[in-house]
Amino acid sequence: FIELCDELTHQDEKVFEDLFRRLGLSVDWSLLYTTIETRSRRVSQRAFLHNLARGEAYTQEAPTLWDVDFQTAVAQAELEDRERPGAYHQVAFARTDGGGDVVIDTTRPVLIAACVALVAHPDDERYQPLFGSTVRTPLYGVEVPILAHPLAQPDKGTGIAMICTFGDLTDVLWWRELNLPTRPIIDRNGRIVATPPTGLDSTEGRAAYALIAGAKINPAQTTVVESLRETGALIGEPRPIVHPVKFYEKGDRPLEIVTSRQWYIRNGGRDADLRSSLLARGQQLAWHPDHMRHRYSNWVEGLNGDWLISRQRFFGVPVPVWYPLNDAGEPDYESPIVPNEASLPIDPSTDVPPGYAPEQRDRPGGFMGDPDVMDTWATSSLSPQIAGRWGDDDELFSRVFPMDVRPQGHDIIRTWLFSTVVRAHFEHDSLPWTNTTLSGWILDPDRKKMSKSKGNVVTPMDLFDNFGSDAVRYWAACARPGVDTAFSEEQMKVGRKLAMKLLNASKFVLGFPMPAAGATATHAIDLAMLGRIAATAREATDAFEEFDYARALERTESAFWWFCDDYVELVKGRAYGSQGDEAASSALAAMRIALSALQRLFAPFMPFTTEAVWRWWNEGSIHVQSWPNADELAAFAGTESAPTEALLAVSSDILGQIRRAKTEAKTSQKTSVALARLRCDAQTRGMFESVRSDITEAGSVQEWEIIDESAGSAALVDVELAPTT
RNA sequence: GGGCGAUUAGCUCAGUCGGCUAGAGCGCCACGUUCACACCGUGGAGGUCGUGGGUUCGAGCCCCGCAUCGCCCACCA
């Protein structure tokens, strides 16, 4: 079975790797690790043994949430609530002093046989006189005390509840705090146990119990309700309700609570000091987006027990201990035998502990292996240690740990993120990483969470086939960190158009003759354009520093479309040589400098398109080039000043007015302008003169007439179109 | 019940330090085949920024309340 699991895992790994490669993730595949490989098992077991040696891991026999189908204990972090139909049943318990009945409300009358006490709030005057007295359970006749506990809610049901071992986590808490006996009646298969619990001794009681012994829970409940009705203990009829019930997140039936021996790692659920240390770790961590830190605090503050790491499954990293067996063949759980670290990883079901012989397995005076495996998070919580080769290459580990960033979904803050913090806190007295980024979910177009059961999932490979990897990446990159995003083919089409535009724009710019060696941008408008690209590079860099990739993309995209639609349209006549070689040279140099920066700014988002266009005119991959920055564009120092932006504004304003006139005249943009009459102030005129020849060409203006206006006046252009032929 | 987030154009979303005459893309309308690109271009219509108060010379933004939606946590009598 384990071999088949391994095989399937490798097949799945291949599928994922193909997917990630197709997506263009810049992963160093030589550093691949899997959580079930030898090295990971070694790290997992070593960390566990360290936890054990320091007292951070311990084993305990205790009531545990149990999935009767998966046949395993589950941890608090794996729970989810589901709304389920149920019914309140009012049931009478007879007072032993003959003073009448005490009526409780319960949704699970099947558990009356497991009842060990009734409980009400200490301030509840209705029940105060009864505290310390006893009642008999209906059907079974077991005498149980009436006790007081502040967690009992006077306004819930009749205000007095029955405590069963165990119906819910509150029962466990009451049982522990009130020192109550145990009367378990549900076994690990979800059936009523065959023999009645201790204390259920009367002949009538045993007869009543025999009716449900061995039955599944739901039929047993039906039987109990019938019996209650016959004996008159059921008051009125059950009142249907819908209430939340705890499920294992992968399970199909409600969780039960059974007593079993399990391994735990301390996580602050039972220790206020540890809890505040772990809360402090959450405060030290840089969260992106920041508000996600509240989910961490919320979770840590709400923990009600330590982290249950053992699972009763066949496939997983084994708990690496054995237990000595006494002469009666009983294990001593308090003195586990641990392996030498050098021998890790081990499997206690086949490996023999130091000092023992194989024949001594499961024999009195010999040993037994721990039968459990560790939960997947117990290994995944060590991913920085595994990736950093902790214990195998400590020099490497010291250089990469703590790591810079953990990216993950916000739904696994309570599992992956938190458990990783716990392990690093214990092992290294440190955070595992400096930053964490939380991505949102992809929702279907109707904003519902995608899930296999709803059948609304899409597979990435189909998207890559239909839209191209860069287009899919574009859509994904538009989703801001931590924000859920609806699946959108429209957005992928936009990404595809952008990639196409980058191909075309690159082809166009590179199709011009090479500027002469040493040529650079000299014209004011060219320098102004480069100033804007430099500003864009700075904005994108700042955004990336804050992990806001969506903003970096948005700024770059916006600058790129402006570059294509406004700047290139404005200067392309000059670039073709209409104003002489020197004027052309400035435009050609500027366009190439801008194109280089823009291609690199887009590289993280559209790795395939940018790699293609980069190699048209460069050696080597774009993905190992330096990031465009202010230093690189320092050759154009001073071009980011306000007059630069003003110049760009004036030029697009004047050209825009000419274009609008042509649009309003419902004529082609290439229609000549016989006379353009520009009214503007002196400052605007000055700027206009520096771009006049470009605007003249771009707007096909035959003649200008400049009319001076007072300072501060908006520029106005009257356009007289030449007759079309 | 506790916490967090969202609410801006028909849709999806930006809006950074309180200066906004509120933007983008898609969609829609009109025009245009222009020598990189019709997977294109030019222009246009479309918003009392969820709501009620407050602070301020000035509020989409800050403060208080409310509503709606979503998520996290608690909630099985």
C-alpha cells in the first residue's frame, strides 16, 4: 500500500512540475523536496525527538475528536462546522429525594446512557436548591449528581444540561473540571459499545441498554426516543432545529469523542506563557496584507488544547519511538525508547530499537513500536528546515534561515503558517521567515468558492492551452494580495492582448535602424518620456518591495500603453527621419532605452513574451538581467521634474484636441489640418515649441497660428480641416 | 456572540499624504482600414463613491453609528 502511495505521489509530482513549468515559475528544480522522501522524514523525526527531549511533545490518554469513518483522531485545526438538522428532546430525570422531575433539553438522547451529571449555572436560582442532590437517568436508572458550573447557560434549553462522556467538547471540559467518572458508550466505529458502562447496574437499566447495544448511532437514537416516549420520560414531541455540528473537514459523519492515547505538541492551547510567546511571534512577522495578522491572533487566542499530531493511518511519517513491554506485555508509555539521530529516518514497525533483538517485538519484556504516524502538518511545519537542509548542511541552513517569505493561502494560516511558527519557535527560538504573503481564493464567476463537489473547478492546463501562460499569469497578477478573485476569462483576454501589444511594439521599435553608437536622447519630449518610464520603474520597485505585485503590474501596464499610444504615435514621424538624422537619433535612442526598461518591468508577469522579445535584440535571458532602476536611468537625471510632466501634458492636450476635432468631423485621423489656431499663455507656448514639429507631423498640421493669452489660460486649439479629396 | 474585510460606472476593480473637475479595463455608442498592431486606433456616453451623523477651508479617504455581503473564530444541552 505504501509503495502504491509512493508511486502515485511521484506521478502527481510530475503533473505538478509540468504545470509549474508551463506556468513559468522560476523554480530551481534541483532543490526539489517532497515531504515523504527520506530526507524530509529524517528532519520530521529529528525535530519531533527534539520536541520530545525538551518536553514540548508528549503522549497522553485523553478524550479526542474522532472520525469514525477515517478511523483516526483529528486536530482542532482540521475541524469545520456544518449546519445539520437535529431536534430538541425534553427529557425528565427523577429526583432521588422524591421531589419530582428535573427536565433537561438534549439533541442527543442516545447519550443518556453516557450521562454522568447534570449541570446548571451557579447563579441560576431555579436550580440552586438542587445543587448537591442527585437524580436518576431515565431508562437506565443511574444516579447522577446535579452540579454547578459557570459555563452552563441559563437561557439555553431548560437551563440545565446533561453531561455525557462525551457528547461535545464542553462535556470534556466539565468532565475534567468537575472530576466526573467516565461512561463511554460510543466506540471507534461509531457504534454503541456492547457492554453497558460502569454504574449502569440495575436489571431494568441493563435491559434498556441491551436495546441499543451494538447499534449504529442513528438507529440507537430512534430506539431511545421510543423508549423515552413509552416510559413517559419524553415531555412533548421533539422540536426540530438546525444546528452546527463539528465535522472533520474531509469527513462525512459528525465527529465523536473517544478516549485514546495520542501524541501532542504544545502550542499554547494549555499554557498562557507559551501562548503569549506565540502571539508575540505573530506580531513580529510582517504580514501582507497586514490585516491577516488578526486571523493568527484570533486562532491562537481560541486554542482549547495542544496540537494533536498523531494519526491512526497507514501512510505518513511514523512516530519514531518504541515502548518497553513489561512482563505482562503491557507498554510503558511514560518511557518511550528513542532511536539514535544518526539512524533516522526509522519505522518502528520494522526497525528494532537499540539494545533489543527483532524476536523481542511485541513480546513480554520486549518492545513494541508506536503504531501511529504524524499528521502531514507535523512535517510540513518544517518546510523551511527541510528546504534549508537543516541537520544535513548546517552551513547552508545558517545562511538561509530564517527565510525571507512564506507565500500561502489565507485558509491555512491556522495550520501551515501557525504550525511552522510553533516549530521554529521551539527549535530555533526564532520566526521561520520575516514576511508572509497571503493569497486569496479563486472564486468561480458567480463568486462561489471552487470545489470538486460543486463541479465548478477549472484546470490550469486548459487555461494555458486556451489563453497562453502569460495571459493566465496576467489575470492572476491582477488579484491583489489577500483578496479573493473571481475567475475571469475576460481578464485573460486582456492579458493576451497586452502580450500581443508587447510583441508588436517591440517589433516596431526594433524595426527602425539602430541609432549610431553613443547616440542618446536629447529632445525634450524624449527625455520627458524617459523620465516617466523612470518614475514607473521606481513605482513598480516600491510596490514589489511591499509585495504588491498587482500594483507593480498596473503601473507598468499603464505606462506601457501610454508609451505606445501617445509617445510613439507622437515621435514616429521623426523616428522615420522626417526631421533629419540628429532628430531621429534622439527618438530612436529614447525608444530603445524605454523598450528595454519596459520589457524587463514586464518580465515577472509575462516571462514567455518578454523572453521572446528580449532575445530579438539581446544575448541571454531577460530573466537574469538587472531590474530597471533609478541608477540605470540616471543618464536622464532631472527629467522626472514637474516641467517634464507639464510638457507631456501640454503635448497630449494639444494633440488630443486635434484628434477630437477630426473625430467630431467624423473623418479619418490622417486628414490634414489646413490651419491650427492655438490660443495659449507664454509658458504653454514655450513648451509647445519644443514639441511643435512632432505634433505637426502626428496631427498632419499644415499651418499653425499662435495667439497669445494671459497667463493661466487653458490651451485651446481651433482646427480648420483641409478638404478631403 | 467576538474579530477581520468589502461596499466607487452595467461588470471587474484602482484611487498612496484629506486637495477630485472621482479614474482604468471590459462592455456599450460613434467614427476610422493609419506605412507595429483590427488580438488595432480616435473620441463619447455612463457615478448624488452603501447609509445617517461628525471633524475640516475642503471628505471617496479621517471619527462615531447603522445596513448589506463575505471570511475567520466561538457556538452541538
